[in-house]
Amino acid sequence: MKFKNLALSVALSAFSVFSYAQNVTEGIVIEGDSLPIGVALGDSRQEVEAAVGSISEFDLQDPNRSYCTTPEASGFYRCTFIANDDTGAELGEVIVGFNNGATSNEEVTSLRWSFENWTTSAGVSLADLKTVNDASELEALYPDARVRVFNSAQRSVVIVQSFTDGITMVYSDSARPSRFNGSYGSIFSAVQ
């Protein structure tokens, strides 16, 4: 697996802020902070809907592509936004976790994505996880992370979880169809 160096990723991060609307399938995820579609931790629901709604691949009016769960007793709920191309094929999805508890304003507390080519500022994409055979490759990029790599003829699993960086990335694939197959990433507030 070949990862981009950090300097290039940071430079691309600045560029992606201006170019995300041109190609929603590519961009830089900033760990513990934001996604390349202009959505960040701490944003309000209105800010999220404005950012997502400005991208043509998302349709906020289609209840099959944009929907929210009922808030839990704690005030936590999720909104899912699915991006499709011109042919209707799914490109990926973003799941936004909001907290609207009694002691806080409604704000984004977690962001999850399935776009395989979004790259973290450390230079890792969900597509990259498919080729990982050695945990040390990811441990070098995320020194404080818990990294698990399991590869067999029946199943492959790669998990990177760093609370100090505010990121989790998962790749899971099985020879048999399963609802657990696939890749996703999630960012959240980093723990210092």
C-alpha cells in the first residue's frame, strides 16, 4: 500500500475546500474536524443541510436519499445523506450524528462516510484499507491508534481507531455476502 505524504495531503486539503462540489467522490477528511463536502463537527443542522444541499449529487427532497432518525431520549439522532450520480448509481453516503440534548445546542457530534476515495490528512482512504497486510503501515501514520488487521481466505478485516486523532476507519469483506461487508470511516472530537 502506498500512502501520500502528509505535506501533500495538507496542501490538497486547502484545495478540496474549493473543489468538493466538482467531484464529490474525492477530497480530504480532516481527522477530528471535517469532511470534504463542507460539513464539520460542531455545525448546526441548518449548516449541514446548506452544505449538502449545495452539492448536486445529494437530493434533500428525496426521502429515500435524505432522512433522519427519531431523536433518542438523550437528544441524539442521525441524518443520512446518500449521493447518486446522473445514472442513479450510489456514490456513497454521509451519516451525520447530532446531539440536541437539554444541556447543549443542536450540533454535529460525529460524521461517518462511505466514499472510498476520500483521503484523510494522514493520507489513508477506505480504498487503501483493502490492500493493508501489515498493521505497522497504519501505525506509522496513526501512532496512538489501535490497529487490527486480519486476512484469511474467508475474511479480511482492517480497523484503525484513534481517539487522540478523532477517527475510526473500517474495512470488512467476506467470501460470503454479509451485511457487515464494506468500508466506512467516522470522525469525532479528538480526546487530548
